[in-house]
Amino acid sequence: MAPATGEVSPGIAAQAEQSCKNVGAILADSGSGFHKVFKTTCFLADMGDSAAFNEACAKFFPSKPARSCVAVKALPKGVLYEIEAAAER
């Protein structure tokens, strides 16, 4: 979801990319970065989207942190994907 507008892009690839950009902004604001992420938890509304999700996220996480990926019934605002990240400062 775009922070400024709350707009949700259509499709898993666009949503994953926007979510990763959002995580990047939070990391930067806290003095960290993608290279310091050591764990992510990803929530997918459809596990069939895994390949597209993996491709979209791979460009953002060069360190390939540990990851849990969980199928969920639904996410807020009907999004297809949500991410949680833990990083060092």
C-alpha cells in the first residue's frame, strides 16, 4: 500500500514491491537497511503467488535473511501480501 495515498496496487508483484519499499523506508528511518535484515515473516493470501512474490522480494533482500512464509485467509484492505522484518541497526 502506498503510504501517502493508501492506494493498493493490483497484483502480487506490485504489492510485494511496494511493501518492500515501505520496509526500506522504515529501515532507513531507523538507521538500518535491507543488508541488516536477519529475519522476515511473510503472509500470503494465496500460496500460488509464491514464485512471483519471491521474484519481487529477491531484489530487495541481498543478504537472503531467514524467512517464514505463512498462508492466511485474508489480509487488511484485501491485500495479497504482508511482510514483517527484523533487522540490526
